[in-house]
Amino acid sequence: MPSAQQVEIEKPSGRPAVGDLQSLLREIHGSNQRNLESLHGRGKVLFAEGEPARGVYILCSGRASVSICSSEGRVLILRIAQPGDVLGLNAVLRNSSYDMTVKTLEPCRTSFIPRADLIELLENSEAGPHTVIQLLSRELAELTDRTLLLQQTARARLTKLLLQWSKQPSQNTSRTGVIDKVVTQEEIAQMIGSARETVSRMLAALCRQGIIRITSESILIDDFAALEEMAKG
């Protein structure tokens, strides 16, 4: 079991800092020996929509998809969770079922905190309430952005998604404009509410126009101005 001093969250630059989260983690690891840290391969479902909320996962490294499923069985990916994100918090606080499914997109390291332990810690921690407000506020803002995105055309949704990813430094390089291919075309389609075939055609068109290049490991943005113009429509 790692000590409190060994627990670190690998947080990419550009994400909002959650200052109290590190303090809360130190308290968790200092007072709760049942906290579980695990490694997961790509494609591991941490929890599924409809399951009882047994606790939260803190994503320490790697990325994971956060999705919901419609009554017709259609999957919509709401966002890509990044290191530092706390997953399942809303359901745990409401003592209800998980309302989302979280699945790893690449090898991930997580810390799991059982619901009872988290509630007890939040009740006795000075940092707890402020941390919860920060986390829920950030999650609400991300979901609002996703809702607004889905009101646009498929091409605008795709180009906006590429622009959003391109402005974040890649996991493999500090340069912007380089997007790691951790998601499949099917997963991109689930993020923009479209079909995989539509995504494939749009990506091929962007390549033919010299706006992007696709390699086996990444997508490179060559013409930001053209991509930003397409995102307007």
C-alpha cells in the first residue's frame, strides 16, 4: 500500500488545478488503509451505468471515457476523463446507482475509495466540502459544453473536438497540435453523436484538404485556421 507521500496525481498542463484534492488524498491514504490503488489495461470498465454506487475512483494516470446509453442502446461519450478526475462522485453523494459508464482508453492507474469511507472523511475534513464543490462544478461545466456541442452540425462537432484536443499537450510530446490516437473512430462517433462511417468520411476529407494528417499513433493539425473556420458551422 503506497504511503501518503507516494501518492501523486499526474496532471497535464492546462487543466484547472484542484488544490484541495491533494490534501484530501493525503488524508485518505493517511487514515484509510482500505483505499485500493489498481492498474487497469485498456478497455476496463471501472463502473457501469445502473450499478449501485459503491465508491469513487480517482484517475491517477491514463485516460478514460465517460458515457451514457440511451433507451435505444445508443452510446454517447460525454467526455474524456483525465488524470486528477474523481469519477462517480455525484452518484456516491446521492447514494444512488451510477448514472454513467467509465471505461479506460489506455492503461490507467486509479485509487478506489468506498462510499462509507469517503462520506466519513468528507464529514471530518476541512478541505472536503470545498473540494466537492470544485469537482461537481467542473463536471457540470464539461457536460454543459457537450450539450451545446451536440446542437451543431456533425462536421462542426468533429472539428471542434479536434481543436479542443489539439490545444492540450499530447501525452507523448509537449507540442500542441498533436493528438494521441487513444480513441477509435467508433468512440469519436460516440462523442459527437454521429456514425462511425460519417466520422471516417469527414476525417478522410480533412486529410485530402491538407488540414490534418493521420499517422498510426496520432492526428496532426496542419491548418488551424481552416479547422477553426469549419468549427463555426
